[in-house]
Amino acid sequence: MKKISMLCATLLLAFSVAVPGVAADTIKLGVAGPHSGDLAPYGIPAMRAAQLVVNQVNEQGGVLGRQVELFIQDEQCNPNVATNAATRLVSDGVHVVMGHICSGATRAALGIYREAGIPVMSPSATNPPLTQSGEYPNFFRTIASDDMQSKLAVDYALANLDVKKVAILHDRGDYGRGFADFARQALEEAGGAEIVLFEGITPGAMDYSSIIQRVRRTGADTLIYGGYHPEASKLVTQMQRRRVNATFISDDGVKDDSFLNVAGSAAEGAYATGPRDLSHLPLNQAAVQAYRSTYGAEPGAFFQEGYAATLALLNAIEKAGTTDYDAVVNSLRTEYVDTPVGRIKFDDKGDAEGVGFSVFKVVDGVFVEMN
Amino acid sequence: MDYFLELFFSGLTRGSIYALIALGYTMVYGIIQLINFAHGEIYMIGAFVALIVSGVCTIYGLSGFAILILAAAIAAVYAAAYGFTLERVAYRPLRGSPRLSALISAIGMSIFLQNYVLLAQTPDFLPFPRLIPDLAFIEPVAHIIGTPELVILITTLITMVVLTFLIKKTRVGKAMRATQQDLSMARLVGINVDNVISLTFIIGSVMAAIGGVLVASYIGQVSFYIGFLAGIKAFTAAVLGGIGSIPGAVLGGLIIGWSESFAAGYISSDYEDVITFVLLVVILIFRPAGILGKVHKQKV
């Protein structure tokens, strides 16, 4: 049995090696993600986005005058299957890959693409080290990494608000704790402000006045909170009750109308990060419209990011004038491209600049996008 | 010193709310040895009724304190009706059966009431109007004790004085004490035990509702889920003070309120629950019936 599969693999390899020579006239775009199994809803919209973009590009004459050919691999978000899928795509001779979807599967596959010199762009893998570790210079993404929110909030506060002493609270959950941890990290890296308190609070507790007293005692001028809106509205209400004047900054778990309704006047002047409003972008509207008319449904998760990633990859090849690795990577880092998630280019580590989140401030009872 | 006082009053406020709810647990337990797990839900229903009433009153332009008193009164009546019905529907039919059956019935009622409010009202958090206005004379010390805390403390104090009077000085109170000491003997001397039990549920529910209204207007929000955690904490308070003992419930509530407040203030809010429950364990090791609880000999 083993021998037969070895034989098959060898044959397969032999064929695939032969392919690039024969079909050098197409641009080969690999797409990998979960297209079956329970995580399929995260992978299929991005795959369809790639198909929509490729169809459109091919109708308009392709890239560098060559047609774009899709190579789709289903890896079910499973790291083991993902490495196989990556090996397969490499042997298919793809020039660039749009994928993978899950952070774990992406990490497993990235090494294989790196060795093969293939740029990879994920629409959804948000794990911070994927870009920040510097291990994968071939990796890019069109979604903000998990720590981007905290970083954005901290950078904004340091640049625009008078921040000297910061108290950080979180609700002990994965999401809130993560936001708080990254905020602490960003503050320590940036310097200039002192962290005077870092603690978890019990979600759902009757009141938080003791911890608010503690915040006052530390003399914090800024309170960063990682968590969701029910606790956030209690915190700001009790800060107002206890005459604590620290600036309240939180995450997109708080950027919710419930926060405004429940906290009322206490929410005034609070900051929260949240996803940018993209629906006014013409390209965004066009992409969503194309999805609706083709599939008769609303696009799901990561459709826009997948659309953007495919556009960015093909644009980079077009601008570079070649499929050569160095040229494509260089053009990803230097050339701006218009996508459904805005006009973007990528930084040295591979994160899309200006993608994802904005800082919002509560002014007269509504969230107003800053900057 | 200021900081100590701030934490002291935070703990006192929180503790007196726990005490209000704990009284309902302890009174019911004292009479029929049932842990009424649906008690936290009565507290939540009290808060919801007050929200609806204050919504209506605001339309008619009443002032804050007037709305608060009216809302608390109507919430108390409603909660009393719920408490009464609860006992009739879920506990009285099980009076003669093993205690475990009644306990399961109590848990069932708790889940039912939570989900009933979830479906009938909303799964969202709702804003609760700030019915307690900030009084000007208290402004200099508002960071230590504000008007809402003051109102909560005074209301709790009045409620407890009234309760003590009711139990110690009235005929009904005498009947309640008799029923608590020995249910069948009380029946033999002509006390209508069923009425006494109903009354106990009604009194407990009224106090829970008052607690619910006070907390809701203090923290400014309600949801169908607020009864759960408050109920757990109040139940812990009742056990700590000695379940069945009325002064014990008040003492237990205050101890838990203070331990949470001082733990969060001086040590870390990460550990407030840890410290509270370690305290509970330690006290129960040395006084298994709670601080003021009496060890009852098992009746054969």
C-alpha cells in the first residue's frame, strides 16, 4: 500500500514538475482554506471572492496579458491537511497563494511556501506572531491582527490625549484579557506612560465601586478596559458616581449601541476601537453586489478581506511586471491598491496598513469616528 | 483614611444589598428547610417591574424620589405576588415529599423565571433611570459616600427595623417564630401554618424586590441574568451568618460585602471571590452552622 502511494506521489510529482514548462502562459493563483467541515463558513466566502475577482480580471484581459488560473485546496483548517495542501500547491507551481484561513493552519503551511519562495496572503489569520515574529517574510494579511486594536487604542491615546498614568482592567475572558495584555505590551514598548494598575474584574458582579476607588487612589488619568459592554457601562457609571475623571478607553466589545443606551451620560467622552465603516466604499459595494447576484445570498465572513487579498496579489504581480518572488513582495510593500477594505499597502512585517479598526469617541450620545 | 472609608462604604452598600436578599433565603430556610433558589429571580423581577413603572412615571413627569418610592412599592407588590404564587405552585404540593424534590423544584423555578423574563422582555441589558438624584450637601464627600449609597443604607436600615418589629412584636411574628421552632406543634396549637409560610415568602420577596430596585437605580442597568450572581452571593451570606438566623443573614451579607471591597481595594480584584470563599470555608470549619447559626439536633 505504501509503495503504491509512493508511486502515485512520484508520478504526481513528475507530472507537476512538467506543468510549469508547458503552461507558463497563465498566472497561477492558489487558494487554500476550509471548504468543507464545520469551519467551511469561514473559508467558502473567501474562495468565492477569489473566483469572482479572477473571473472579472480574466474578462478584462488578465494580468500581464496572461489569464489567471485558480488552484483550490480544501484543508478544513487542519494544520496537517494544510501542510499537504501547501505541498500540493507548491507542486502545482502556483505563483501566489490567497489563504489560509485559520491561524493554526496558516502557520503550519507558511514554512513550505517560504522554502518555495511563494508570497502568501491570508484574509483572516489574526494571530499576531504570524507577521510580528519576522519568521515569514513571505506572509501578508488583509485583516488586522489581534493586537492591532490595543495598539491602535494606545497609539491614539499617547498621541492625542494627555496620558501619564494608565490603569488597565479586563474581564478575565480570552478576548478582554487579550486586549488588556496587548495594551500593556504596546504601552511598555511605546514608553512615556506609567502603568499603575493591571487587574481582572468579575464579569456580572453587582458593582465595581471598590476597584474604581482603587483606580482613583492610583491617580490614573486613563482607564483602559478589555471586555464587553455590560461591565463597561457599569464601570463608567460608577466612575461618574464616584467622581473619577479618568478617560475611558475600550475595545470593539464595548463599541455597541447598548453601551450608549445603558451608560447614558456616563458614556460621554469615552473612547472605543471598532471596525471601520467600509460600506460607503464604491469597491466594497460593487464586490458585495457581485456576490449577491452570483450566489443569491449575503457574503459571509472574510469575503471582503478575501476579495481584497486576491486583488492585492494580482495587482502586485501586474505592477511588478513579473511573478518573481522578490519583485512581487517588493511591490506589495510599496504599491497602494484600492480594495473593498480601503486603499492599502503592506508594512515591512506584512500587515496591511490602515486596515480594520478606527478609534471612536462618544460625542452627544453617538460614536464618532476619529482621525 | 479616606481610602479606607471609601472601601468601607462600598462594602457596606454592597453588603446591605446582599443582606436584604439573604434575609429571604434564611427566613424560608428557617421555616421549611428549603433553599429557595428562585429567590434571586424574584429580585430580578422586582428590578424589571420597577423599570417598567419608572418608564411610565417618567412620561407623567414625576420627580426622581417620587418615582423611586412608587416603583419600589409596585415592584414589592408584584414580587410578593410572584413569591406567593411560587410557593403555591412549586413548593406546597411537595410539602410532604423528600427535601430533595423541593430543592429540584426550586432550581426548576429559577431557570423557568429567568427564561420567562428573557422571552417576555429581552435578552439585552436595559438602561435603568437614575432615580436617585445627587443631593448638593453630600457633594464634598461624594467620592466616599454618594446620595445613592446613602439612600440604599437608610432604606436597608428601615427595612430591617420594620422586619425586626414584625417578628418580635406582632402576633404574626409570634406565629412565624413558633412555626420555625416546630412546625407540627405550631399546627397543633392552632396556627395556620400554610398562611405563615405564604407570608414568609411574601416578606422575603418584598425585601428582594426592594434590593432589586435599589441596585438597579444604583448601577443603572438590568438584565434577566442579574438575579443569578446576586442570589449566589446572598445565599453564601446566609450560610456564612448561619442559615435560619435573621441577624446572621445581615451579618453574613455585611461580612461578604466588606471582604469583597477590602480584597479588591487592598489586595487585588482578581482575588476578591477567592478571599470571600476562603473566609466562608474557614468560618464553616470552626462554626459549621455559621456564625450565628444553631446546631439543630436531627429530629427522629
